[in-house]
Amino acid sequence: MTFGFGKPHFLGIDFGTASIKAVELSIKDNHPVLINYGQVSLADLEKGTPPAGRSYDEEVVLHLIALLKQMKPKSHSAYVAMPAFIGLISLIELPVMEESELQEAVRFEAHKYIPSSLDEVALSWEVIGMRNAPDGTNKMEVLLVAALNKEVSRYEHHIAGVGLTLDFLELETFSMARSVVGDDPGLTLLIDIGSRATNLVLIEDGLVKVSRNLDVGGRDITRVLAESLSITEERAKILKRSGKDFLIAPESALVFPALQMIASEADRMLIAYQTKHSGVQCKGVVLSGGTAQFSGLTQYYTDLLRLPVQLGNPWRNIQYDPRLAEKISEFGTSFSVAIGLALRGTDTLLKKQRVEPEYKKPKKTFSLKEFLTKKR
């Protein structure tokens, strides 16, 4: 964020596996406004090794420098997300206890979920709810968020390498939930299909409750198209974005094991959560990620999951120049993470400016940077 006589600006940077995306927002009339956006492909790094003498991380920094040179953002700091598959999100239950006892109990439980030594991990946690257990006792629901210190340091170095300050670092799961679902009431299943991996997230009343990562994504869809139609993967990528229906239309329907695997895992997540939380019903499914706009996908998952399915709209609460409407429609949900990161900044400032009738404890933000810094 920049300070001074001008308006504050908030820059969100999404380090994906296929590209780096960035969005810059400001505030006008108490609403977030789109100032800037951009993306740079990492396809050359995905396909081969970096040029001799440079590491992969050095190449990522060079790509980010090129992106920022094109965007010329006004912000001198950044909100950053790491891919969900390099971190851990887990919901645990503990007996009701004093806050002074809770930290030790959480760290003890964390050993069951984290294979590495906790000294090597940036760990964040927060009590997000209470539940009546079958034996009649009250249980605290605690959300654990963790990533290896070396991964956190890696993204700190990326940002330092382009001359920016790292304001906030989180797993992309929370960024997506913020932009696509927000504080919407009820239980929603978010399915984000990235290039390499898929993130399935159960969000209840604006809080992430369960997250699962699958090692399948958009590139698996591309591969099936290429093999089934005997075409190159480059041609398959174009067809995937062409609007042609390869899922529902009888004359061209193909079998996509990756999409079926995602549906099976989504079913398991919903059944497990609703069994544990009696009476809770999922109101619907929201699709996100670059593959979300694959023609026929919403109907395909509506049929498999027996729930209403819709495309997410991360731009829904953001004001932008009407001349960008067509381009933003084309982007769809692909900028969900970058938008969610920038919204972290605008939301924080707007809450500070808003006069509340009474104090309300803010939601936990799970900043992995913050917890790593505390340990140093």
C-alpha cells in the first residue's frame, strides 16, 4: 500500500504454476476499484529447465519483473498467495479450555497432521466455532494452517527481488474464498481447478472449514482432448477455450477421469461434513480457476453432485471501467486469487474507516508471514 496525499493502492500477486497474475485495487466511495491488472505466462518454465546459470526461482523473479514493468503499479508493497498444495489446512477438535492452555494443545495436535518438525513450519491457527459432540460435550473447532518455513522464505525472496515489501502472505485457498464466496451465509463448496492441481474448499458463513487438494487439473483435461482427438496439446488448449461442449453434447462427449475424480472427492467431503454436522445442507457449488469456463462443466457437475452449480464471479464487488467488461468476462475466475489478495487490503482499510456500534473481534487472517516472523 502506498501512503501520502494520493489514494491507497493494494497489489495482490498470485504465484500460480502456469502463470503469475497481479491485480491492483484502490478505494472510491467506500468500494474497491480496479486500477490495474496483468499476467505473465510461466509456460516456458513448465516445459523445460531454466537457462544455464539461473535457477527456477531466479527465472520466476525475472518473469515478475517483466510483469511489473508492464503494469507500473503504484503500490510499493504486495499481498501474496502460495499454491494451496504446498501448505496444509486442517480442522481439528479440542475440548473447551482456557486460551492459555490452547496454544500447547494445538501444537501437540499439529504433530499428527504435519510430518515435519514444528520448528521448520510456519503455523497459524484459530478457534472458528463450537460443536456439540455425540457424547454431549462441547468441542472447539480449530483451523490449522501451515507451510514450511523454507517455502515462506522463498516467496519473501521473490518479492524482495523485485523491490517490493511483503505485506501479507497466505495460502491461495483463503484468497479464493474471499473473492468468490466472501461472507455469503450457509455452506458452499468451492471447486478451484488450476493448471496442475484442484482445490476443494468447504466454506460456511464466510469461514473456510475444510480444504482438500487433488493432483489433477486443467492440464489433464488438455491431455485427454489431445489424445482423444489426435491433436497437439497447444491445439487442445485452444479447443478447451473455444466454447465447444465435450462434456454434455452426445455427439462429442468425452470421458475426463480428472473431472470424475474431482466429483468423487467432492461427494466424500460433503458426506463427511454433513454427517458430522447434522442438519447442515450445502446450498450449492461454485467453480473457479482457469478450467471453470470449460463448456458444459456447470451442467456436468450439477448432474454428478445433485446440487446447483455456478461459475464464480470474483469481480462481483469491484468497480471497473465499463470498457473492460468484455475482457473481464473473458478472464472469468482466472484472477480469483489475485483479486482476493488485493481485497484483503481494501477490506482491512474499509473496516478501519467504518464506525462500528460495538467492537467485534476480527476474523483470523492466517498470515503465514506473520507467524514465521514471530518465530524469528
